Amino acid sequence: MKKILVTGGLGYIGSHTVVALQKAGYETIIVDNLSNSSLNVLGGIARITNVSPTFERLDLRYKAEVVDFFKRHSDIEGVIHFAASKAVGESVEKPLYYYENNIHTLVYVLQECVAHGIENIIFSSSCTVYGQPETLPITETAPTQAAASPYGNTKQISEEILIDTCAVENMNAISLRYFNPIGAHKSAEIGELPIGVPQNLVPYITQTAAGIREKLSVFGDDYDTPDGSCIRDYIHVMDLAEAHVVALERLLDNKNEEKYEMFNVGTGRGSSVFEVIEAFEKGTGENLDYSVVDRRPGDVTAVYADTSKANKVLGWKARRTMEEALASAWKWEQKVRNS
Ligand code: NAD
Ligand code: UFG
């Protein structure tokens, strides 16, 4: 069994990816500092897969601890690096924390991979690197644009660090540029657990339907889109998780054409905020209280992926519908509230 290190593996996307990795026959070892997750996630993973992943509580900002960890686990064959902070607004308030937590951690992980001959790494990037693209859907060759936040900048800098490292070291890397992950594992054993008031649309919708939030604010209906609300590419988190397994296998099987590659991971379909609300109401039978408020600063009008590179080169395609993702998010919300 190949041993895969999953940093940030107790988080939202990481935990679903650990499930996909274990189902595909990999041994996983998770490191996480629990800054945005809980130990309960381990139980959820174990109930789905019947295997409890190895876990070490580790803060990747502390180089000496990272060095010590890799000394003890030099038999790792691949790394999926999720650990990072991800709140766009918070990154504006605390830029240095974001540069430390998102950049230092990547550098330390890469240094130890190089030191121990670990040659394969998958990195969590984001469609934020494209800003507001001039043409839609967005292909990987679209120019990246100046980041609108320190968070977005950390993703651009991280991709550059990977490019420069792969150019000179025995290292192969794939950046997956995620569009908007939503939903939960169908068992509702794991899902997204935002701390405090959710910033993202779908957790806000489910918490409103559950009566935790009074009403949803739709941030603007005067955008240049058919119904005036912003358009995004919402991808089921399990589809995204499975993309990591496929990308990892490309590296493990030496099938990559370049030492550094990047792929859009979305569905290729754009949905407006009003369309998401309608799909949620229709799929769950819940009525959602919402009102239109001012635009949210920093929001781009529309982004959705051209996924043909991932479809052709990785042989991966999103299989689940947005309706399915919304239903799983609702099931998860209800389970969390009732437990
Ligand atoms: P998450 O916060 O749920 O997961 C991140 C995990 O990393 C958490 O469990 C957290 O405790 C851990 N972590 C953070 N700093 C750490 C450190 N210094 N040492 C060890 N562990 C640390 O976030 P997520 O939504 O699962 O995102 C995973 C990755 O994907 C992040 O890199 C994020 O920037 C990126 N991403 C997320 C989205 C999204 O919409 N969720 C979109 C694009 C990219
Ligand atoms: N929205 C609302 N009301 C809300 C929350 C969101 O109307 O309460 C709208 C936003 O204005 C936007 C859409 O719903 O039009 C989606 O917003 P999210 O906050 O869910 O997602 P974003 O597209 O803004 O950003 C997310 C992550 C980023 C990541 C990006 C791309 O928050 O970290 O996806 O992957 F970089």
C-alpha cells in the first residue's frame, strides 16, 4: 500500500479526499493543527471507509517539527497539500498570518520532500488566480491576474514556488485550481463545518433553512448576467476529492508530461446565486428567506471552468449534479444540528 501524506486532511476538502484515497487503496497519514477542523472528523472517515487514518497533530509553521515528522515518515510516496488558511476577508486583515501559514508551510513541506526523495505533490490552488477573466469558460492558459486579496496572492506565489522548485529539483507537482466546492459525503458522516458565520453561499443557505440564520443576503442583483446575480462553477466536493486521486496517480505512474502541471477542477457549468437558491428550494422542499443587498466587495461577476484539459489529460470529469451536492449539504446540516 502506498503511503500518502495529506496535510490539512481533517479539513473540508482534505477529509473527503482521504475517503477517496482510502477507497482507492492508499494508506493515508494526516497532519493537521486543528486550527479549522476537529478530531471528530477522524471518526467520520473511519465510519465511511472502515479504516481509521493515521493522524498526527502538527503545525506546519514550525520547521523543526516538520523536519522531525519527515524523518519519521520518509517512506511517504506522495503528498497532497491542503493545509492553509482560506478566508479571503480575514486575509486582508491579517496578511502576515496568511503569508506565514500558506507560504512558509509549503516551503517547509517542499524542503523535506526534497531532502527525503519524495517526488510527488498535489497542491490546492484556486480559480481566484484568474481574477475576472476576459473570456469564459476559463482555460488554464488564461492569464492570471493581480490577486484581489493576500489569500489569492498566496495561491499565485505558491504556484510560482512549485514551478521554480520543479525546474531544478527531483520534484513533480500538479496544482488543481478548484472552482467552488460544495456538498458533503452522501453518508453525511463528514461535510463542511464553517466556524462562526458562514462566508460562503451554500453553508449560509443550509444554516438559513435550518433556522440558525434569519435570512440569506444575496450580494447584488445588478451584475451583467442573465438574472443579475453572480455566476460560479459549483462542484460536488466528492468529485473534487476524486480529482486528487487521479492527479496523484498520474504522478505516481510517471504519466505526467511536464514536471509541473495545473488543471481546472470544476464542472464547466456556471450557476447564478438565484439558480442555486431555486435548486435548493426545489430539491429540499424548504422555503428560503432571502433578500437582495449591496454587492460584496471583491466579488467577480462570473467564473466557470473550461474543464477539457482535466477531461482529456487526466481522464476525470465531474459526475455529480449541483442538485445532488445541495441535497448532501442539507443532509449534513441536519445531521450536525441533531447530533
Ligand atoms: P479547511 O480550512 O476546511 O481545511 C484546511 C485544513 O488545514 C484545516 O483542517 C486546518 O486545521 C489545517 N491547517 C491550516 N493551517 C495549518 C497548519 N499550519 N498546519 C497544519 N494544519 C493546518 O479548508 P478547505 O476548504 O478544505 O481547503 C483546503 C485547501 O483548498 C486550502 O489550501 C484552500 O485554500 C484551498 N481552496 C479551498 C477552496 C474552497 O472554496 N473551500 C477553494 C479553492 C482552494
Ligand atoms: N453569496 C451571496 N450571499 C452569501 C454568500 C455568497 O450572495 O451569503 C454569493 C457571492 O456574492 C458569490 C457567490 O454567492 O456571488 C459565491 O460566493 P462564495 O463566497 O460561496 O464563493 P466565492 O466564489 O466568493 O469564493 C470561493 C471561496 C474562495 C475560493 C473561490 C474559488 O470562498 O476561497 O471560491 O475557489 F478561492
